[in-house]
Amino acid sequence: MARDPPLLASPVPTLKSPATVTIGHVQLRDVIICPRERGIVNYVQHRSIVENNLLEPEKPPRTLVELSFLPNTLASLQVPNTDQTLLAAGGQDAEIYLSLLTPDNRSTWQLSTHLEGSINNSILLTSLSLTDSNQNSVEPRMAVSNNDRVVMFFDVPIRSRAPTINPIGAVRFNVPVNHSSISPDGRTLLSVGDSSKVFLHRLTGGARVTATPIAILTLPPTPTPFSSPALVASFSTAFSADGSKYAVASQEGAVAVWDVRSTKPLRVFHTDKTRGSSSAGDSTTWLSEDPQEWSLRKSRGPGWSARNVKFGGRPGRELMLFTEHTSLIHVIDARTFETEEILHMPAFPAPAPPPPLRPAARPSPSALATARIVRTLEDTFRIGALDDVLVIPPLGDRAVEREVRRVLGHHGVPTRFRIEEEEDEDMEEVVALTPAHRGEEGEDCVVATPPPSRDADLAVERNLAGACFDPSGAYVYVASDTGVAEWGVRGAEKRWWVDGAWER
């Protein structure tokens, strides 16, 4: 029996680049995008979005935009009939950032705002009208999946002088919504959240988008080392290029694929739950069942969770790709779903520590008074288990809470609020003054010092931050928190005869 040809040109990456990719939410792993030609990737780096050209390793990554928040999710859209790209980012406190970029990365339109609600778990940009017609809309449209159990739709009027977004509809759910996809014809909404349910809605309307339920499906049971309600959630969805298939990636370590004509999965792929364990029969010794434990770095997350699923590849040779929480990448033949290749994310050298900054001026009396106030706040609100993060009780007003966080952050105090939806607040770098950081003649030097690792074994696994295909489908890009790797799709150099024409 003939063996199927490999899906990728080689299991060895064609390009690799060390990079600092920031994962702002321990469960949301979609912070790298491939907006343009081969080699160019955008990703989150601290509170900024940067562009890295892997084909030009001698050039450092370029900062596209500095943000006032740490993004949980990125998205981009090539605006039809233009050479411009719409870039979007969503954050922990319902922040939204949008920017229209020219090919040389100049911003001609941008907006930074807050939505009503809590965490913006994912953002989807589309040029489709989201109606019974599959025509493009006049302006791009945006769908935001939010922790407040809603998917919100907006018009993005990029041609208007006053930057704004206009709400055009919403769909309510009974669980927080972690991710949504829209079918290629713009008529079907696929959503998942903190449950085993998969929600399908029919999109209709014109100036206003309305959604009518089609079906609520249930993910098939997944064998796991132990059962915990905290693991029952999904964080990624995707449609195939022709819209005939769709996939859901589950935190329980499975990716289920459906044919749109069936309510039963066509195929389910399971991850190896025994990897990373001290023995083949004991894979739970390192895993807490509480996601807040993962977020606070008191425990590992489940390395075998399926976090990010994408369809891509060349015409006539579509692939499905999904990444695990750590280390492993699965590439699958999306024509038959019979061939699967598993890749290991390569290791990257640890980044060099930043050089010390110039000696800082002696603090003024007012700065010393402010520091005393900050220390008093720390002593009042600090929780023992979080010895490097100030935890503030709820203040009842999100605007006030953001201002408190901003002020304390200005003084080098990382904070989080004791709110259930904000269990995954980012862990900021800590600015510390120690005797080792003294400049000449006893002057203080301000040095950014990351918090120490709480688990030496974390270095064994590579935390994966997301994946994408380049627009041509010829290359796959995967990011870890320390680097980005590229793999070539087998046959990418060939031309394909599709629908009566040659395509590259």
C-alpha cells in the first residue's frame, strides 16, 4: 500500500527567529498573525505589536504600535481592492485597538477604545456583509467574543475622518464566549466557550446583523487523566476554505472536525495526555485543575490542551493545523483527515538581559511620599501567595479600577483586581532597586527584573503562542514565547489548476 506523501517540505523549520512573544492570557493563544507576504509576522511583545521579517534576520523587529494594554488576541484583514491592512487587538479590560496600515506600516486611521464588558477573548475581522448575500460590505466588520457571554458585531468605518466603531448587533449565550469564526460565505457563525457546547447561528440582515440559532452540538467525551469542570472549555474554531468543514479545539486535548451537513464529528484528534509526566501512568502530578493556578504561575497548565486551530495551505492541498498548550504542532491533511504529522517547536536561546539604564536622579520628596503610599497599599492588599503582585479588591467602577492600575503601574507595582473574570491578569516585569543595581558613587539605576521562575521544569516545555499561514498558504508560522519558526508546505513551489485557472 502506497504511503501518503509528506504534508510539509521538511519536519525541520525553513526559518527560525528568536523573539519575545508575550502571552497575556494563559488560555488564549492567538497572538501571532501573518498579514502579508512570506516571512512577515506580527505578534504581541509586552504592550506593543511588533513586525518581524524572518527573511531579514539581521534587522531587529519593528514596533508597529505601542498600546496602553496587554493584548489577549490579534487579528488582521487585507482590505479588499486596496493595499491596506486593518489590524486589531483586544485586551483584558474590554480594550479594543484598531489601525489601518499602509504597506510601509504607516497608520492612516486608528482607534483605541473600551467596549462594555470584561475580557475580549477573540476578535474577528471580515469584509463580508454577514447577510444572505456573500458580497463585501461597504466597510469592514468586526465580531468580538467576550467573557460577558456575548458576541458583538460592529461596522468599522475606516473611511470616516472621526475614528469610531458602530454597533450593528449582538448574540447572547449562556456561557462566556472564548472564540468565534464566520463561514467563508458570511452566513454562519461558529462559537465556543466555557462548556462542551458548540453553537451555530445563521447570520442575516443588512445594516443590522441578526443571528438565528441553527444547532447546539456537544463535543464528544475526551479521555483525560482526570476529570475536572475547569478543563471543559474550548478556545479556538475554524472553517475550511470552502466552508464545508469546521473544527473546534478543546482544552481537554482534542480537536473535533465536522462536516456542515452532519451533527456528528467527522473525525476527532486526541493529544497525548501522558507526555511531560514523571511516568507513563502518572500525568497529573504536575497539573492543577484550577486555571487561576496556571495564570498565577503556581502550577503548570495542561501542556496537552489543544489551543489554536487553523485551516490553510495551497489550492487542492488544504491543511489543518493545531497547536498544543506547549511544544507540539499537529499538521493534518484536510482533504481526507487521515494523514497527521506532529512537529516539535524548536528551542531558542534565552534573550540577553537588557543593559542597565543611565543612573536615575535622586527621588524628590514627593516621590518618596508616593513610594510610602504605594508600600502602604501593598501591605494592606497583598495576598501571601502572590508575593510579586498587588491584588486590589473590587472598587465597583471599571474606569476607576483602570485608573488605579495605571497609577500603581506608573510606580512599578504590578496589580490585579480580585474579580472572577480577571483571573488571568498578566504578570508584569517588576522594577526593582537592589544593591546590585547601584550605579557609580551609590546612584540608583532602574533595572527591569523579571520575576523568578517558580518551576524549573517549565524550561522543558515551549509555551506556544499561536500559529498562522501566510496569505499564499505556502508557509506555516508558529510562535512560542521565545521565538518564531517557519515550515514550508510541500509542493508550494508548484502551480495548481483550480476552477479553470492557474494559481500560485
